Amino acid sequence: MKNLKTNDDLIKELLSPDEQAELHTSVEKEVSKHWGGLRKGAGRKPKDKDKLLCFNIRVSLEEKIFLQYARKHNLDYSQLMET
């Protein structure tokens, strides 16, 4: 099992440098279709800066009603907290 040759060895031996470059570009193009990596549409989608984050908190119904009232009437929480 001596004298084993890899695909890279055979490509260098049998093809000219131009043919090697053409082969490598076609292989990269084909692989990018099926495997991950940098390609159009890959990765996370950009978020709109105009959209605000939505925060969810778990509160009782009584607390929820109070928060809605405070937002509607523009209550100053720091003033309410002072004694």
C-alpha cells in the first residue's frame, strides 16, 4: 500500500494550473450551494431600528391594572416612592 496518491496529488499531476484553478472554483461554487458558509441570505436577518423591543413581565391582574392606570395618567414613580 505504498505510493498512495491523494486527490490533490492527482490534480496537480494531471491538470494544468489554469484547469486546477477552474476546478477549484467550480467545486467551491457547488459546495456553497449545499453546505453552510458565507452565502446570500445566510445568518441572522437584520432587525429594523424602528421596532421597539417587547418586554413581557408576569404580574397579577391587580398589578397589571395599576400599571395601565399609571401609564395612562403619567404617574411619577419616584415621587410616589418617597415618604
